[in-house]
Amino acid sequence: MDSHFGLASVWTQGDFVTRAVALILLAMSLASWIVILIKALDIVKFKKHARGAQDFWHSEDFAAGLAKLGTDSTNPFRHLALEGREATAHHRNTKVHLHDSLDVSDWVTRCLRNCIDEFTARLQSGLAILASVGSTAPFIGLFGTVWGIYHALIAIGTSGQSTIDKVAGPIGEALIMTALGLAVAIPAVLGYNALVRGNKSILNRLNSFAHDLHAYFVTGARVSASGETAKVLPLKKGA
């Protein structure tokens, strides 16, 4: 707006507190949008990996299934499959270790669970920023509003003019800070909820894949000490 009631007027007529609040809200908005875009792209990528993981169980052997998962090091399904194979081979090594007190089923379950927990932490990184922005931005904007109204009332009292045209401008400019706080908070809250739903969908598929891997490595495959999986049973889901 080009009039003296616009955002430019709030910046030019505001003091250092008003400008600091505006800059904080701007930084919070940029941070939340960056997190939303980055995490949304990650969810799209991981969902693509999840669709590719469905072909894993239609392979002739483990090596062929691993090839169908691609070579992307960020693919959690590929990493989970490798972790399960290494855990099975490590447990069946001839050396004596403390984990020998656990059977192969418990050991593979523990390794797969640790792998999923690490991926979950990485998947949920950044969500705390959205939660913080969504819960604090309205109050930061409200603080700017209270501060602006306070100074507007002081200016009105000093000038001795309390007509509507003298009150509407300063009070309206102060209320803009509340609107800015809401404009920052609402996308952060909506983005947080959308990302949580997307993460939950991916984790459900990953847990299902881990369950099938556990059944395969414990009952359906023999793994040598070198980590190679022998062709004992075909890769069939739930084998």
C-alpha cells in the first residue's frame, strides 16, 4: 500500500522494538518455509523409495532385490536391508561376543529397530522449528501490537487530538503486527501437521518392510560370515 496506513509506514514510523519484532517474524517465516519445502521434498523422495521397495520381494535372491532398491545412500529401505544382512552375518560369526546371549531373532530385531530409530530422528528433524514458530509467532506479533498501541496512545495524548482520523492510523498500524504474527504462524502449523502425516506414512511402510526382513533373515535365508546371503529360499514376502 502506498498510503500512510501501509506496511511501509509501520517500518518507517516504528521504533527499534517494532522493527526488531518485524525482523524476527520475517526470520521465523523464512525458517518455517525452508523447513517445509526441504522436508516436503524428502517425503516425496522417500515415498518413491517406498513404492520401489514393493518390488524387492519379487526378486530371485537378495542381491537382485538389493539392486531394485537402487544405489541411493539415503534410501532407508536399502539401508535397512543391508543392516539386516550385516546383523545376521555378525551374529552367526564364529567369534564369541556378548550378544551371543541373544538369539538371532532378538539380535536382528534390535539392529533393525536401531536403524529405524536413527531414520526417524533424521526424518523428524526440523519439525521442532515449525512447532516453535506456530506456537510463538502470534504472541510475538501481539507484543508488537501492544507496543505500537502504547506508543500511539502516548502520541495522541501528547498532541491532544483524539479524533478518529488521528486514532485510526496509529492503531491500525499496530494491529498489522498481529496480522503478521498470524501470517507466520498459520503456514507453520499447517506445514507441521502435513509433514507429520507424511512421516507417519513412510514410517509405517518402513516398519512393515523391517518386519518382513526380520522374517526373511531369521527363517528364510542363511547368511555366511562374509555377509553374502545364500540362495536358499526365494524372496517372498512373509517368508
